[in-house]
Amino acid sequence: MTKKCSGCGAIFQTRDPQKEGYVKSEFYNTAKVCERCFRIKNYGDYKVINKSSYDYKKMYDTVKKKNNLVLFLCDILNLDDGITELNSFKGLVILIITKVDLLPKSVKLDKIKNYIINNYKLNVFDIIFVSSMKNYNVDLLLKLIEKNNNKKDVYLVGHTNAGKSSLINALVRATKKVDFSITTSILPATTLNFIKVKINDKITLIDTPGVIDEGNFSFGEKPGVVKNITAKKEIKPRTYQMKPNQSLIIGSYARIDYLSNTKNSFTLYLSNEIKVKRINLNTNDYLRDLKLNSFDLKDKQDVVISGLCFCKITNHAMVNVYVKENVKVYSRDNMI
Ligand SMILES: Nc1nc2c(ncn2[C@@H]2O[C@H](COP(=O)(O)OP(=O)(O)OP(=O)(O)O)[C@@H](O)[C@H]2O)c(=O)[nH]1
Ligand SMILES: [Mg+2]
């Protein structure tokens, strides 16, 4: 009989330590989790498993065709037009915006909800903001699932790292008062296969492997960089009164040059651990060898560097953003 890892969903195997689901043969009968999950949980030590995006897409496409209730998760810091993907699910969809504990408490979530409704044409039943870490709205979500679940199985989908496994763990804690844990981690592609978690006789939650976002700054990065750029606590926004010909240097990752000739206000939302420096644009070429993205922004727009930060800008601004190749950089109306 095949056995599955309760941490990542991979089928156990004893032949290849580099492949998913590996356990030493002496532990095959007793192990609950694979070696990789054991090491993530106990040592924070992560091994990347190379699974093709094709495999992930295939799993995702199976869920799209189902008539079940779907929870579509999106990290509040990675909100972009990728969420319109939820319109291609056949079942009833609830949009879950995760990790709201990372935004300053002063931010009005209703404003973001309106922002989402006004900017994206979404076919959703409801939009809920949650924090699995702080148990914010977890009970409310559970009630919503109970009320609207048409079949037993409820699927959680979304980009890798959106917080699907963490939310299942939080929902289990809320119902069964036990410390349950599917493996979660700061690095992408932690869950490798479907994982079924029975909540009660009427609800079974199904965790799915996240879709990999190749435009996210974390894609292909070393664990050290991912740890540095990922916000773990409430973000302290950093405001800079920008004068013409000034630049912001964001760690060793990106550079924003301000090219307009009036004063302006830039507020950066990013991990508190990233150092930011303001410099004179003309005397320093640091990071100018990275890919250039130019923007002519209207009043009250953000420039977003996917997975790294967003910069809220008050007035019309010409900016040049330098960041590594393949990272999605885009503008949007102020989200906050
Ligand atoms: N601050 C904060 N971090 C969270 C929250 N939920 C999840 N995270 C963190 O986000 C990272 C990814 O969480 P996971 O639950 O592994 O994400 P996932 O969607 O299951 O990812 P894959 O399995 O790779 O698809 C982990 O480091 C979590 O600790 C939250 O509510 N607040
Ligand atoms: Mg997961």
C-alpha cells in the first residue's frame, strides 16, 4: 500500500533522497512525514524539489473543472491582476486575502476591499481578509464555509506561498483545538500534492500545491535572500520626501530613480529587514546594470516590484525602476 507524507502530500519512496517523498527504508513503516518535511519542521532546513510547472498546472486544472466550493488565496502583498484567474473556476469561489497582519493596523481593509471590487472584474461569492498567524477572521471564514459548502470537499488554491497550508492549520486549530500541522515554509513550493484534511462530517479541506509565480522576486532566489525580503512582522512604512534627482536603493535588490522636477512623497512598504538608502541620482550608478522599467505615473499611484515591495507615490511622477530580469514591475492606483 502506498503511504503519503502528511506534511506535503508526496507519496513515500525509499530510493532517491533528492526526489519528493523520500524516507529512509528503516522508517518507512513508522514515518508520518518525509525527510524533507521533517527537516523543514525541526531545523528550518529547506530542500527544493524540482517538480515541473506542468505537474502543478495539471493539478490546478483538475480543480478548475470541479463544482466544489473553492477558497482562492492571495497574499495581501502580492495583489495583482493574477487574481482574475479565479474567474476560471467552475465552483463557487471565495477570495481570501491572506497575511493581513503584515499591514500597519491603521490600514482600512474596507478600502482595500473596494479597491479590489473596483479594479478587477471578479466573479466571487465573497471577499474575506484573514491572518492565519493572528487567527484573524478564521472563525468567520469557517462559518462561511459551513453555510455555503455544497459538497464535502473544499479546495484551497492560489500561488505558492499564499498561505494555503497555514490557513488549513489555523482552521483545524479553530475547530478541533489541536495543534495540527501541514508543513509550511517561507520558501515556495512546500506542498507537493493534494492533502485531505477532514474538519468534520460535512467539511474536508483539500490543500493543493501552489502555482509558481515566475515574476515574483523570490523565484529562483537563494533561501537567504528569500528570508531577507519576506516580511514577517507588521510592516513599518518608510516615507521619503523626494527631491528631484534622488534615488532609493532597496537593499542590493532594486533601485528607484525619481526623474520629475518637483518635490514628491514616496512611501515604501517592504520587509523591515531590508535596508533602504536615499542617494543623489547623478553621482551613483549602483544597480543601474539591472533591467530598466520606466513609468510615467499619475497622481496617487503605486509602483510595485512583485514579491519585494510597493512604493506609494503622492503626486505625478516619472520613475525608473531597476531590478533583475523577469521580475514583474507594474503601476496601479494607490492600494492603501
Ligand atoms: N505574517 C504572516 N505570515 C503567514 C501567514 N500565513 C502564512 N504565512 C507565512 O507564509 C509562508 C507561506 O505559507 P504556506 O502556508 O506554506 O503557503 P502555501 O500557500 O501553502 O505555499 P505552497 O505550499 O508552497 O503552495 C510561511 O512562511 C508562513 O509562515 C499569516 O497569516 N501571516
Ligand atoms: Mg502549502
